[in-house]
Amino acid sequence: MNIKLVFRIQAILNLLNGIGALILTRVFLEAGNFQVTEDLTTLGQFLAVTLIILGIIAWRIPDLAGDSINSFGKLFAMTNGLWVLIIGYHIINGQASGPTPYVNIVLIAIMAVLFFTQSSKND
């Protein structure tokens, strides 16, 4: 495995989550045990498009970063770490439950570790 592959995996996860959340917003939110309102649906769709944007960025970074790819990898390790912290906080406080936050926290934690380890190999 190399850092370019880790970026591609991150991109695919973001794109799948984003497209799924955009098309099936209610299903995604209900899977997290949220009470879905029109306002929450609007916010969910906005966040879905944001995940799609992040997926596109993650896909393109290996082609654009050049010698800075390891720095980008460490940056993505930190951002994934922040997602782990906020999802964990929401799980602990009971603000999110069900399969969605648990699956996401595991996948995101794995991605954080992969980004960190793969970007540190060639330093």
C-alpha cells in the first residue's frame, strides 16, 4: 500500500457517503437515529455535497501534490482524527447512535492511521 492508494480509498469513501447521503438523505440521517426535519434534510444535503467535494479533492491530491504528498497525507491524518473526535463525542453524549456513527468512526480511524503511517514512510 502507498499514500496514493490511501488518498484514492479516502476519495471513494467520501464520494460514496456523499452521494448516498445526497440521494437518500432521510435514510442516512435516520440510520444515525436523528429525527429528520426539513431543516435537517437541507443541512444533510449540504453536508453530502461537502463530502462529494472532499472526495474529489482527495482523488486529485496525488496527481497535484508532487513532492508534498506526504505533507498532505499528514494533513488528512489530522482531519480524519478530528472527525473521529467529534463522532466519538456525539456517540458518548448520545447525540448520535445506530450503525452510521459506529461504522464511520471505525472507517475514519482506519483512514487516519493509514494516512499517518503511509505519509511517514518516506520522511
